[in-house]
Amino acid sequence: MNCIQVAIPLPVQDPFSYELANEQFSSVKIGSRVLVPFKNREIQGYVVGFGENSHVGSLKMVKEVIDANPILDSQFLELTRWISRYYFCSWGEAIENALPKAIKMGKRYEKLFDSRKFEKEKESEIKTAPALLLNSEQEEALSHIKLSFTEEKYRCILLHGITGSGKTEVYIRAIKSALERGKDAICLVPEIALTAQMKEFFAGHFQGILEMIHSHLTEKERLMAWLRIRAGESRVILGPRSALFAPVRSLGLIIIDEEHETSYKQGETPRYHAREVAKKRAELEGALVVLGGATPSLETMHEAGEGKITRLALTKRVEERNLPEVRVVDLRREIENHKRLTIFSYPLQNEVMRALERKEGVLLLLNRRGFATQVQCLGCGNIVECRYCRVSLTYHQVRKVLLCHYCNYQSSLTDRCPSCGVSSLKFVGWGTEKIESEIARAFPQARVARLDTDVARRKGMHEKVIHDFRARKIDILVGTQMIAKGFDFPQVTTVGVILADVGLALPDFRSSERTFQLLTQVAGRAGRGDLKGHVIVQTFSPHHHSIAYAKDHDYQGFYQVEIEKRRELDLPPFKHLVNVILHGAHEQEVYQFAGELKKALGDKQGDVFELLGPAPLPFYRLRGHFRWHLMLKGDDVLRINEKLREGFNILKKPSRVKLIVDVDPVSVL
């Protein structure tokens, strides 16, 4: 009896076998969707192989073959198979992650395709926007990229360019070169907001064949985009990490702008990193990957140093503009000199005042939301905490609530301490709401706006704030890290970092790297036009290497210090990490299973991995769950995962204990 192998989009280890009725056999193909029984329900699965079943009736029967023609090609299946093996998820989960919702819901592809109305301009020629002159470094980088296309095989290039060095212009010309060769291109950006800015740059060149894919699209819009790409009508794809799976017909180029950004790592199953999946897809399809950025991840820079990828350097800003002057203000000295700690040091106040007088733009960065980061009792010293997470609640003045930034628990602010019931409360720490409030008080003539997650979650507000700031309807923009990434505001001459130490104290081995990247990126927003830029960095740690090297725009200096620290501790990029997180509402049950898992893995180590833990995670109680983890450290992720699966197979996990396997984590908090 003929049977098929079906990948199920559930956390199961292997594809399942199903029997086919004789009349079904001729209509099913690898890559088709089928409706199959699974436990006590019917579910859509994906055909990934054929087989023979000698025991007739021993397998369940396929209920329905949904597609007469496969919707998944062999390269897509091979890529998702690799994702499932590398990122420790099922093949079906990897497949469904890459598809529009309508395809996941079993709607027939032929019906969707035949009845669609593209609602898109039909012109397909490449437009000619005003050409910008390239400097010698840009020309050299572009020549190298064009030469790589002639090899028609997988290559990876790091375009390491300082802020304002004209990487986007190189991207555009590289895409044109791919199109001239009959190839399609995908360009990834780290934030949805940057998709709109990049669209402005791209639209004049690729109108009619440009497609944007991102989570702000409706389900219908995402499906129509997917269909246009699959039909070959859209050939240049732009968006955040999900755009990586666009079904282009002939992939030639993948660009990943600001490749170091943590937003390229997905936070739920499958927990893939777009940079690594892009490399694998390009390898399978013989395409070129260009990784761009001013502050490459240590992993990427190490690969360049080892000769595994090619590094092309852009060391000059376009039109010979200078990098901004960066001044570090020691907040300890500010307290000594002025007997108090103020949000705005005198140097920062003076620089902001001068910028306002000259009618120039100002960016102020503080990577904390809210008005006050803690609310503390003046009597007993108790800090008001979330009842579900062992973290302090943040006061949000606009909404007048105490909010947990991890589980979204909300509480009203009372007059008395909830612990002792006697003393009054005080606000401790600063957030972006507090900065916005203080700016309005200190500079009443200024037009001030704020951009953080609280603002951006309101529909259309992110785009409106960015548009108004670029149109000079806003003088001072206060925000979190989302204002630091990739934006081009020619009017901005002054950037202030309110507190550079925010990320340094986190118990994460990447905290120094993230701080350096954030400071370098936000400093790069200043002086991108014709006027000189000024940056004021306020800190309690002026001699920390992240801050000292960011002050001098010295990536290589920072890299040499940080890479040696990683080498000494055998941390990435020298080893891979696999973080196994166990969590549940019953503390003892989680702790006990963590110990059992360690014991099960104990004789599996050998030369495959080193096992660390179990240990409580830094945020031990989160969303009402207690959290423990084990860290596996080794050279080969696939071998680590194989041993990990063996360990899970000999254990019975309690149903109330939840399990997360995070391969190559970008955060261990």
C-alpha cells in the first residue's frame, strides 16, 4: 500500500506516515498540503516524502488532498528541514512559520490564485532615480559584489561601513546588478519602521516590482503579496525577518541591513536567526548574501577574520562629512560639582539650547520606557513589584498605572505602601516619559515628541512621529533604542544619551557588545547633513571599554578587547550555546525536572558539549512561572541537538512543566 510522509505543524519530532486511497495517489505530490487525522482531530499537514507500507490498514488514511499542484518546492522543503534540525523544532512548525495565514488555513491555492486581483501597477521596468556619485570605496565595494555574481554560487560578504557611509546606495546598485542578470533580491531591515524609510529609497528605482512584507499588513495583503512574488510580478522584496521566506522565482541576492540587530532572532518557535537562515537559503539556491552594518556582530566579524566571509570596508562618510564629535560626561563628577544628580548635565543642556537656537534637530536616547522605573516606600524601603514576576513595576504617568514590562500586569498607584500600609511612596529612576516631561519644562519653546513601544503600539503613530520629525514639525525627539537604528534625519545635529549604563548591568555576556552598538548607532544619527554633529553621552562608567571606544568611533578597538574576553570564557563566536529553559507555575516540579534532565544528559556529553547548570534564570519568576535553565556549550549544534533529543526521549516531562530550546540565543535573561 502506498503511503506518504506528512510534516505536522505541532511540536513532534518526526513526520508521520499516512495511507493514501488509490484515487488519491495520482493527485498528491511532494510539497502538497493534505488534511489528515491526528489524535482526536483533523489537521493540515505537508507532504515531504513517499514510502511503502506492507501492513495494510495499520496507518490512518489521508482525509483530503488539498492541492493538485504542490505549493512548496524542493528548496523550500530542504531549507525548512534544516531549520527544524538546527533550531530544534518540528519540520511542520518550520514550514508554517514561513507561510501566509491563508495557506496555513487550508484554502485551495488554485482558487486563491485564479480569483485574485493584484491591485498593483503593472509596469515592471526598473525606474531610473537621480544617480548619486559613488566615492572610491563605494565603487570598489560594488565592483566586488558584481564580480561575486559572475561566480553563480553561494558567497557571503560583510559590507562594514561607518554610519553615513552610503551603504544603502551600494545596496540599490547591487540589486540592480542582480536584476540585470535575471535574478531576484530580498532586502531585510531590522525594524518595520525602517521598512518605510527604505521604501522611499527603493521606490524610485524599483517601482512596479517592489514588494513589502511585514506584520502590519492585513492577512489578505500578506497573501496577495505572496501570490505576486510567486507569480514573478514582484522581484525586489523588502521587510523585516519574515520577508526572508518570500517565494521569489530566482533568488540572486539577500541583503541584511544592520545584521547585528537582535530583532533578526525570532522569539517564539521556531527560534531562528534570519542571518543564519539567509546564509543557508543562499547556499541552497546559489545566491549572494550581503551583511551590512557599522557595528557588525562579533560572530560576523570573527568569520571575516577567519576568512569564511569577505569583508568590504567603507571608512568615509558620503560627501566627506565628518563623524560627530562625542563628549562623555561623568555623572559622578556632576554630582560632586553640583551636589545633586540631574537628568540633563550642563553640557547636554547647553548643546540642546544651541541646537534649538539654530533651529536644528535633537535626539535624546534613554533605553527605558515609562516615567519612573521603580516606586519605593520611603519608610520600609519596599519596592513595588509585579505579583506574577519578581521585577519592579514601572510607573507610566500618561496612563497613570504601574505596569510590568514583562507580563503587562497593571496596578493603580495608591497613596500608601502596599507592604507596610503606612508610609508614602517615591518615584525612583528615569524613563522616556520622565525625559519628555522634563524637556518640556526645561525648554518650553521646543516642540517635543516621544517614540517608544507605548507610543508605537498605537496604530499609525510610529510613522506619524517619524514623518513629523523629518518634516521639522518636531524639534526634540525622545525615545528608546528604536530611534537609534538606521534613520536618516539630515537636520539632526545634537544627540544626547541620557544614561549610557542602562544595559551594562544586565547579567548577559552580550551586554557590553549591545551597549557599544547602541551608542555607536545613535551617535551616527548626528551630522548626516551639511552641519557638524555633536553627541553628549552621560554615564557613571566613563572608562568602560564599550563607552570609551564608542566615543572614538573605534569598532576595531572595541572588537579586539571584547573578542579576547569571549575567547577566555569560551563563549560565542568560539562555541555555540543551546539554552534549555524549563518553566512552570509549580516551583518544586520545575526544579526537580531540571535536575532529572541534567542527569539524563550526564552520560551524553563526551566531546559533544559542556553542560552548565541547572540554574535559576536572572528573572527567576516571570508571568507567574518559575524558570530554570541548562546551558549546553559545544562546537556542533546538530550533534548537541541529537544528544539533547536522546535525553528527552528517556525522560517523561511533567505536563505542567514547559520546555523551550533556544539555539544560539541572543539573550540569556
